[in-house]
Amino acid sequence: MSAWPHRRRGARRGQRRGGTVSFIFRAAAYGRDDGNRDVRIFLRSEPGSADYDAELPWDELALRSVIMHVWVDCDSYIDGCSSGGATAGMTMDDWDNDGSWHSWTVGSSEAGDGPDKVKRHLWHFKSRVFSPVLPGTPAKKFAQSHTIRCDSASVGFPLSRSKACIFDDVIPHLQYSAISVKHGEVARHIQCALDPGCTSYPLKEDKKVPGKFVDNRDAPGLHRITESVPRYPDPDGVTYYSRNSYQKDQACRQGTPYFSLGLPAHLYNPPDQQCDEFPFASTREGAGVGDWNFSVLGVTAKVNGCAGRELQRCYKNDRILVWQPGFPKDAEDEFFVHITDAPDTSGPETCEEDPDEGDVTDLPPTVDAGQDVSGDEGSVITLSGSASDAESTPDTGWTYAPGPDTDPGASCSFTAAGSTTTGITCTDDGTYTVTLSAYDGVNGAVSDSATVTVHNVAPAVAEQPSRATVTVTATTPGIATPTPWQVFRVGEPVKLTANFTDPGLNDTHVCSANWDDGTSQTFTSRGRQCVREHTYTQPGMFTISTGVTDDDGVADAASVMVIVYDPQGGFATQGGFLNSPAGALIDDPAATGKLTVELNPKYLPGETGPIPGGGKVDASLKGAAFDLKSTALEWLVVTVDQKVAVKGTGTVNGVLGYGFVAYGTDTPDALRLVVWPLSAGQYPQETLLYDNRGKAGYDLDVSDPQPLDGGSLQVHQ
């Protein structure tokens, strides 16, 4: 395991700099060789390490509430690198108080170089700051990138360890101590072999023995081989290892072709001593190469055996891959030897024989359900599990179990229950346990679980969009009936139909309706609809509000305005003027002056409406290009409290295609006039031509007519 501290600085930037926050982060990571091509990365903040540097006293409070997310990311995903795990997000203040570890994985696909499918990937920590003063702040890399090397070794490791990922920032090297009792003889022999000024055998001028550790990957190193792999391509097919051993023995005995240039007899005394060689017989660069760039020396058998076992542990623990002819350069795994004068603090067990891993029996799969995750009800929540088996590809499957905080009837479904990476969708909020199981056909199923927290989502009963642009269906969210500005006669039933959506299919809902005449109702929804009828007994303009509340107490609401007229409710007359304010005439906002209005709409005897048969509405603004003349009236509303509203169509400056609504009150005498092009809709919305009370609503009760500056408006009932 490796660990390193790092300082991360977060800054607020805007029109002025507000300050910075500094933290100490500690990170650790471990590789694995248990048949999985990934590593795990850990990070935590050092509690109490935050250093706030704020320009103003109140800036520090703002800095403490800034949210910072941290996660692990690949430098590139194109080469098969992948990262997993949820982001760790907290306020700066929480980062300073929380000392828990957060973890992620970095993995590699099976694609790679050579038969071992070797691949190297760079990964790094990334962060992003979220703050109202830093909108859209991009994610940033912090700390340097680190390298992992992943492989699927074809030889040199048991099946249970055939896949692995290790950290490749450090140059792999074996260390021997020249003063060690256990392997000092071998260490001093290697030290001499690597020193051009030291005499080593066989004798050769300008001997250059490879493998010396100089902290440079470009230096000539060593490559591991085994007793059986590789073999020379000659008819005998002798192994590289066998040839190395044969040439080593010849050099120790002054045999062919070394003779007197080989090891002198007084330096080799078998059987008390063994013939030690460097580079090792288990390397491609051994004595069998034939270039005499090697060294032999007699060393005590026990020491030689202890040093050899240390070499085998290096192969295992540093995961030195076995070289084979034709390997791509990127697939080669070069290592070195470092001779030190440091004391050897290892115990006697280092000279003991490690258990022979040999032919490992079929091991059960390994499975990981991934990080705990969360999301919204009705939405797909991603599950990133993993499962592997050294001998085969295991069958996998997901299951779930609702927790005690879920409502009865809640259920979930998987997008692909047999895939380790899948999505889960749940019909209600609550906590669920998801379990990933793997079965290799030999051992019992292996399982791992994670927690899925599902959040409630509010029901949505949005305002109904314009029916000129939307095809309304029975399930379109919003108020389906009545439609905006729909006209009803007093005593005629008004049916409210409000459709709503809720991704929580297991949720239940309560509807409410406020009819704007002092009456309201609460009732249970049916099939994602709120349906009720109401009969108005008096004329007016009424804004109907409907709300939907789910069983978690979360609500949404929408409203629609209707017109209720009474042909026997009376009529209105006006002759007068008002001073039109600036901004009322939209095309000429600076225009002011006297707005003269004449109106006398009324229902004639026997008429049932809604179109009044009598009267007109005319208006002109002195000194400006605004002259309205009605050509048709659509409805007339006269309320019991002597308010009046009339809607119709007409010409402006002699041009057809305009709608208008005039509002008025008898006491005090007041008027509001709204005019708009009919191309913008059948009732006033965003696009207007004239409105002398532009900030008021269109409901008669809130229309806020402007007092007349001359003349009067009379309501006759």
C-alpha cells in the first residue's frame, strides 16, 4: 500500500476574489492479483487541516458552505481504462471535519498488448467546486497522475492470480543487502558483477553485465523466464533456462568454451558451495545468451538458496511477467537489482520455502456489488458491480429486497438482471438492498450486497400549455378541462379534469380544488387524475386552483381561469377618459395622453348568450396611433358587486385582427383596457398591443382598473 499527503486549494472567483481554502488530503491505494484487472484508491481529508484565507470576514462563512466533489478519473478512456465509485461531495466545512475514507476503483479492459494483454493506464484525482459565485465551474484535476499496469498473465502465475493490476510508478527492482548474513555472499557477487572495475568470471574485456538499478527505465535490465518458457526455435527446442544453466556450469568448471578464462578452481568448492550466476538463470539475459556478459562465483549453498527464494518472492510480489519471444515492447516487464549496504531486517522466514502454488483447484468467483448508490423513484439508478473467476466467466444475477422504510406494494425492476453493470428502477421511495450473485458451476454461489436509497419525487400537474401547439391527450400533464378562458353560463356545470404524473408508481395521491367562489374540495385521485364538477351561482371570472399531494406529503399545483356570465345580470355604460400612462401602448412606450373610451355592452331581452347582442367598445388615444373599434362582442360579465368585464374583437387603426378585454368598476369609476393581436392567441398572454394596468392579473377580481379622469362608468342591474 502506498500513501501520500496532498494539499488541495479551492478558490471563489467572480468580480473580485473572495478567498481560498487549503486542505491536506491523504490518499492510499492497493493493487490486486486475485484475478481482477483493477485497483482500489482511497482518499480522506485530514480533519482540522482547512486553512481559510478570506479577504473579508463574511467571506469565510461563504467559503465554508461551498461544496466540493472529489472522485477518481482516468486520464483517457479510449485505451480501455475505467473508473468506478460515487463522487464524494461535501461542503468545505464538512471536508474539514470528516476524516472518513472514500474509495474508488480504476480498472482495465481485457484488451492489451501481447499474450498477457498488458495495458498501462494513467489515473488521477479530480474535483469540482459548486457555489453560487462560481456557476459552471469545470472539473479540475488535482495531484499528479499515477500509472497502473494491468495484465492477464498466460504463464508464471497460478490460475487464481492470472489477472492483476499493479502500480507502475516505481521501477521494479530486487534489493539485496551486501552485509546480510542470509544472502550477503550473493549480494557481493552481484555487486562485483555489475562493477566494471571488479574482476568477475569468465574473464572478458569491456564486460557489460545488465540489470543494475540506476532509477532509469531506459537502462539495460533483466527479463524473467521460467524453466519451461520460452524455448529456442531450434529442432531440439531447448529452453532458455536450460541453456543458461548449462553455460553457467561450464563457466564454473572452466569447460567449453571458457577454459582458463572461466572461474578459477579455488573460487568454487562443491558440494559446500554452489555455482551462483548473474544475471540469474531465470532471466533472458543469463549465461546462455553467449556474449560472456555474465558472472559466476562459488557461494555457500544455504546462502544461494535463500537468495533464490528472495528472487522468487520478487517475481511474485512485484508481479514480474514472463518474457517470451515476439513480445511487443510495451508488454515487456523489465526489472533490476539494487545492492545496498543497509542492514537486513528481514526475519529467518525469508529463507524458508514458500508453499508451492502449483495447480490451484477451481476457486469460487469473486463478486463486488459496488458502491452504495441513490436516485429518484421511477428513474434508472446505475449499479456498477463486478464479478470474476480465474477459471471461467461466472453466471451473474441481481436481486433486491425492500427495506422497512418502504411502503407496501413497492417494487423494483432491473434493466439487465444478468449483467454486472445494470440499472434498477423502483416504484416508491425508500431503502432497498441489492445483491449481486455469481456462480461458476462448481462452487456455491458467491454474493455481495449494496444499498440503494430511492428519493421521493413530487407529483407534477403543470400548467396546461397552449393548445395551439400541443396535441392534448387523456394523459397530458396539466389541467385538461376546463380550458383557459372557457365560457360558462351561470348554473351550468364546470368539470375540472387535471392530469398529473408521478414516477413513483406505488404512490397514492390526494387532490384539492379551490373554485375561487369561497368553496373548495379535497378528494382521492383516480388513475393519475383529479376530477370534480362545480356549478357557479353568480357571474364572474374565477381562477380554479387544483393541487396534488402524494403519500410522502409532497405537492404540486396548477390553475386555470374561466368566465361565468349571466344574460340577466345587467349591463354597463361608460363615457369618459383617463390619462394613459407611459408604457401602456407597447409599440410606443413613451406615448401618454387622454384615452377616450365608450362602451355600452348588454344582453338584449331573450338572449341566452354568451354573445351580447347590443353595444360596442371604442377607444382612442389622443396624439398616438391607437384607435380601437369593436366589430364583435364575445361575452359580458356583470358581477353582483358592480364590476364588469367584456371581451371581443375589433380593428385597430382600421386593421382587423385584434382582441380586447375591458374591465371596469362603478365605484369608483375605473377602467382597464387590454388589446392584443389575435395572432398571439384567443386571449391575452405575452404579446400585447395596449394595457394601462400591465402589472395586474387578468382575473376580474385582480384586474385593478385605473380611475377615470373624466366621465363615468355605470353598472346597471
